[in-house]
Amino acid sequence: MNQPMNGSTPNAPSLNASEKRLFELSQKRLEKFASLFPRVFIRNDPETIHDARVWSRRLQQILRVYFPKPAIKKCRKLIRTLRRVRRALGTCRNLDVMADLIREKIDGASNPVVRDAWDRLKVHIQEKREPALGGIREELSQYDIVDFVNRTEALLCSAKLPEDMEPTLLEAITQAIRDWHEAIDNAKQNQEPEQLHALRIAGKRLRYRVELLAELGESSAKEQIKALRTLQDQLGQWHDRHVLSQFVGKFLGQRDFLANHPDLSRALLVEMERERRRNDTAVSNILKSAEKLRDSWVAAEANLPPENSK
């Protein structure tokens, strides 16, 4: 797979059918990420930031399929860039998610003091977002997206792939499953935010690799994606509430805020205690869902009904 790029898929004779399809999928992911990157500089809507992060993950996972660990230096550099971009965008993403949650809190608040407390926090987030977006744009301006695209295309074209890509992709998925299983066990043993976040990230990596299998025509993968998405939604909701609690803590820690606004501070502390209890319950449900999903996959691999998998 070493034919130069000219903006289109390499000629069919140089690639077999599975290679060609995988290469087309890699092009799709690269083009999508590359098209979203400049939009961050001219649009400030939450969807653009969210989509840029999602497609950076999808592109990263297909690079991992082409170049499993330990990856070559050129691949590591590209993945490092994707991670840095994603980390930079994460600041605004968290603010956007919190703004959505706070709007829900305001709409659902019957107590005027509670509503006022959440409204104060909403204004605070709005004030932080514009300078945060400016900082993100300044950081991302250091990256040459054209150079990134050229280097990624050159790397993909240089890849030495086996004639039958399916075993290679399945091995990449198997490794992601192992990592996901380990993350589940770690989260069960230590239900701290770091372990749950690690489970969330492991699930994303697995899901984006299984997506490749589905796009290559494996119909059974669609059900796996659906199940993973449901679990990831649960983890995402837990994560968003956790981030909101941290942000409220910093907000209340502002100089003299507690002394000057005792009623608002008390209202937010009560709300955060409610969110903490809600998250504690959510963690238990998430881990049960993760174990159930893992058991069903193990049973399917063994060609056994789920209830006989233990």
C-alpha cells in the first residue's frame, strides 16, 4: 500500500477489496476531522467542538488498526497531535455540557433561591466560555492541518497490510476488549472517578474499532455498537455530573462568595449533595450494566446462552 496520494483512493490493482474498503474508511475519518478543525476558528457552536473531538478519536483508532502498539514514530506523532487537539477542545466541551445541565436545573427548579443559584452559575460559565474558546483557538493555531493531512495520508499509503484485513481488525478489537475488561475490573475494585473515567475511555476505543467492523459489512457488530453506546451514555451522564460538581466547588470557592451569598451557597451545596448521591447510585448501575454486557459477549463467543456463561 505504497502508492502516492492524489486526493483519491489508490487504483484498485494495488489494493485488494478489504484493503481498499479500510483505506476508504480511513480517508473518510481523515477528511471529516480535517474539515472540522478549521470550523473551530469560525464557529462557536458546541456541536462543532464535540464533533471535532469525536472524529479525532475515530481517526486515532483507525491509525491504531494500521499501526498496533508499539507504533512507529510517525504514527505516534500523529496520535499525539490528535490527543493534544482533543485535550484543548475539552475545556470548551466541559463548559458546554455544564451549561446544558444547568439549563435543565433552572427549568426544573421550583424554589426561587435554587433557581437563582443555578442562574448565577450559568452566567459564570457564559463569562468563562468566550476567553476559553479564544485560548483554544490560539493553541490550535500552532498546528498546520494541511501538513497533518499530508503526513497522515503518506503514512497510510506506506502501511504494509496483510492480504486479508479482517484478522488484523479482529485482533485490534480483541485487544480493545481486553483493555475494556481490565478497566471494568479496575472500576469494580476501586470506584474512584479516575477508574470510571478510564472505563469510559476504554469503551470509546472499543466502540470506534467495532464501528470499523460494522462499516466493513459485519452486521452483528451493529448490536454490539448499540449496547456499547448505551453503556457509554450512562458513563457520560455520570462524568458530566462529576465535572459539574467539581465546577460548583470551584465556583463556591471564589473569594468571599460564601460570606456574601450564604443562601445561594447553601442551595448549591444541597444540590451537589443530591447529585453526589445520584452518582453513587449510577456507578453501581453502570458496573452492573458493564458486567452484563461483558458476560453476553463472552457467551456469544462461546456460542452459549448468556445465562450459562458463568
